[in-house]
Amino acid sequence: MRLQQGVLLKNRKCRTLCNKDEIKAKIVSAFNLQAGLEARRSQKLYRHRRVLSSAQGSEVIVDGKPLLAFCSNDYLGLASHPAVSEAWRKAAVHYGTGSGAAHLIVGHSRAHHQLEEELAEFTGRERALLFSTGYMANIGVVSALLDKQDAVFEDRLNHASLLDAGLMSGARFYRYLHRNMDSLIKKMDRSEARRKLVITDGVFSMDGDTAPVMALVHETQKRDAWLMVDDAHGFGTVGLHGGGIVELQKLSQKDVPVLMGTLGKAFGTAGAFVAGSQELIETLIQFARTYIYTTAMPPALAEATRVSLKLVQNESWRREKLNDLIGYFQQGCQASNIPLMLSQTPIQPVNIGTAEAAITISRHMEELGVLVTPIRPPTVPEGSSRLRITLSASHTREHIDQLLDALRKTMKSIAVSQGGKTEDDTACCCA
């Protein structure tokens, strides 16, 4: 009898151990991360980080190699401006290297406050509020303004941070066809939501085209909806004083109640801001979790950005030079039958087609000393992989000539290897 009990007990322990092993195996199987990584590799979508060992600029050192760079968002060449760097250094001596706390604790310095006031004046809004990143600004704003009783309407090609913000807000989420007002109007008119918020990029980051903001203003006001514009790529580059698409189109706070901009692109520093009415900014201070529950940006960064903001407004020659380079590059592409997508901004995408071809061309261009980033799904739709070429005021016409020469050589070699066809024969050059 004792022997039987011992055997039964042993069997129970064995079954318990076996069950634990099975559970462990299932957990390992459920978190089989390697499978996802291998799938991304096989689809030619695997991303790699490059190591920059020089300052940002037109000529950089990446992974130990000197290269001519056409993939930075430093559109006005301010990321390495001596006055901006010196402002950061001086402020770091005064304030220290970090803010030490969230804005609502003891992290909101005089430097932050002054920058917010200057950004409000720059954008023609009552107030502005700093965020650590553009991603955090977008998520914080949309979540603070909307809940499940509301609806958000977004352009299909909006930045990932805006799409995530819409999904995370809990509001009913609609995506309309790119720059298509009929698509937006149909979705808005079918909605019975309490609040309706339409969100668009000012300049679309992967295509370089701009939003039909005048039409968006008209349709949102007609329906008592609000319009939010993320002009991350427009600030600094668009408008007489770099005020972005709202300055170009002379749009007021009433026209665009929520305006977001980033500081890590044309301004050459880091961070983001939201500008709007007194009530909007106070609402964000009280309810935007990405503002409340994070450490404030370093005060030295705010001081550096104050200098950068003055340069953006006062040195209009940077925008003039940038626009000259855009035109020069477009003429070269047209003469060489390079399939350039339509854009009048510093973002000048060359349509390639497949991810594999985009990677191959990018690699060949790097061998010729030119750094251009291939953009692939899921960032862009399947079959529309491209080279995202970005121009800067720090470039010269000689740099553009080198870029065009590298494009001609690499695209010709790819066409020969494919029997004389490029990846997208239907893509048209710029007008």
C-alpha cells in the first residue's frame, strides 16, 4: 500500500513537472522573437543603425567613412551652428546639464518659459507649450482632447506618431484618402461624434507634398470641428520667416486651433511644442500625460533653441539658398529622367518600387561616397519604396552635382541588370 502511494505521489510530481515544462515551452513559443526578426530580414525590411562620429552637416563620417549626406532633417544647417552650440554651453554652465524634474514639479526653468513665449509670438498664437519630442506632443494632445464619445479623422499618410495618437486616444478613428477632401467630408458627415478633430501633417515626411490646409480649414469650420496641423517639416523651411504652412497661407489660431512643431529638424536642436489658445495650453498642462509625467528637456537645450529661433527668422538667405538647391536638383533629375516624386520642399523622394532595389541603389550610392536612405514598408506602402533625399542650406551646387552623378550611375546599372527597365517606369519627373 505504501509502495502504491509512493508511486502515485511520484507520478503526480512527474506530471506537475511535465506541465511546468509544457507551460515554459508555450511561453518560449509565444515570445519567439527570432521568427519576427527573420521574417523582416527575408522581406528586405530589416533596419540597421549607423554610427555617426562627426557633427551633423553636409559632409559626415558614418561607420568610419567620410560621406556626402542627403538624409538629415537639418534643413537650414543649424545643428552645428557656432552660436547655437555656444548658447547651449553657456546655459549648461548656468543651469547644469539636466532639468532635474518634470515641468510641474521644479523642472520648468526661466529658459523654458522664455522659449515658450517666443514660440507663441513666432506662430501668432496666444501661448505655446514645450514637449520632449514630437511623438510625445502628438500623443499628449490627442489623448487630452478626445475620448470614446469623440472622433478623429486623419490623412492616411500622416506620421506614425499621429496615427498612434489617434488609436491611443480611445476616440473613433477614421483615415481618409491622402489629400482627398471628398473622402474626408463623407467620413465626417457620417459621424455623430460629440467632438470632431481633423489631423494632418503640414508637409508629409515621406512624400514631401503639402496638405490642402485652406480646404481643411473651410470644411472643419463648416462642421464645427477642430483642425490640428503637425508642421514638423514645414517650420523653418516654409513661409517668409520660416513660420511654416500656417504663415504661408496666413492661417490664424481660429483657423488652426492646434498647431504642433518640432525643434529637431530645421531648428537644429531637439524637442517639440504645441501652440494655440490659452484654454488649449492650460488643458494640456492639466491633462496631457506625456507632458505631466516626464522630465523636462534640459534648460540648456531651451536656450540653444532660443538662439536657433532667431536665426530661423532673421537669416532668410538660408531658405532662399535651400529653394535654389531644390530647383537645381529638380532640373537635374528632369534632364536625367530620374523618377522624382512631386515636391517643392526639401524632401525630394526618388521613386524606386521594391524594397530590394531601393536598398541596392542606396548601397551603390554609398560606394560612390553619397549617403541616401532607402525608405521601405511599413513606413511607405508596398511597392513604393524610395530614396528619401533631403536637401539642406548647408549643401552647395557642387554637392548636388555629386548627388545627381551618383543617381545616374546607380540607376543606370540597376536598369541594365533588369533588362533596361527601372523599378517604376510610370513614375514621372518633377515639372
